[in-house]
Amino acid sequence: LNYIEGTIPSSIGNCVHISGLSGSHNLLTGMIPNELSSLSLMYFLCFGDNYLSGTISNNLINNMKLLYNIQLSNNILSGTLPSALTTKRLLVNLMVDNNLFTGPMPILNSKLINEIDISNNYLTGTIPKFPDTIVYLTAGGNHFHGDINIDDTYIYLSSYEVNDNYLTGSIPSEISKLILLNAFYVNSNYLSESFPSELCNLSNLKLLNINELDMCVPS
């Protein structure tokens, strides 16, 4: 924890051999400068827990070909998430929760993706199908609609949190095949129909929240 103030210097873009930037837990303000797009060797971009604002340049993400870790949680970033995220084949972690992002969630194509946290923004549209390697998905507190889009291909899934959205439909019975599932939060949505009793057979399931659903739950 530091208390570095001011903006991210655009001159860092001249340091073309930098492979990672981490400035989390500070008091940084202003935008993420587009000049950082010249840092094509970047593996990680971490500026969580600051006061950064503005948008994330699509050019910035597109030019960082090797990105595997994006950590920009707890800022006041806005606009849409960069469509260039779809091209990040090495992406492992995407953490952009607690910002002001709007619009749809880009489809991710990385076969290495492990953790996604896009919670507490203003994202809209449907929850896309994520790569089967996903372990932790946190997408609560947005404006997503449609179904919860979960199936038995998520064989590594441990935590699935999509609470506080506008999701409809039902919980598919195929979820019973996700034997590693530990946490399942779908509360404060508009899911209906019957609760799949197969969920009760998941021996690793420890956290289950289905509050405020129009759903018949077996006794």
C-alpha cells in the first residue's frame, strides 16, 4: 500500500522493454494514457484500487499482444470494455469490477482464462459463453438479461456469481455435473420454474444464494 498521487506519466510509453506495470493501491487519478500502447511486451497491467477515470483505449489492449493479467478493479473507469479483449489468447485473469463500464461483455477466446470479475458495473446484454477453462466468474451487480448461460462444459468451475441482474429462465439441471462448484449466487434475478434438486448432490457446494427468486424450492 502506497499513497502515490497524480496521473500515470505518458512518458512510460517510451520504455518499450517494460513487460509489466503495477501501480495498484495508490491515489492515482486521470486516464490510462494511450501512449502505453507502445508497450507491446507487456504481460500484466495492474492499476486496481485507484481513482482512474475515462475509457480504456481499444488500441492500448490490442497492441499489448502478450497480456495475461488485467487488474483494474475499484476505479471509476467508464465506457465500453475494449473489443480487443477478444484477441487476447493468453489472458488468464480479467479483473475490472467496481467501475462504471457500460455496454456488452466482449466474448473472450483465451483458452487459459481462469478468473473473470466484471461485477458492479453497468454492463448490459446477455452473459456470453466463456471458455471452458473458467474457474471463477463474478458478474453480479450489472444489467445483464437473458438466461444464466451455464452448462456442463464448465468442468473446472468453482464459483459462479451472477446475482443482482435481470436474468430470466431457469437453472439448468446440467449444473449437477459441475462437481467442483463451491459457490453459486443467482439471487436477486427473475429466474423462475423449479429449483433443480440435483444441486443438492454437489458435495463441494458450500455457498448457495437463491434469495428473491420466483422459484419453487424443494423441501
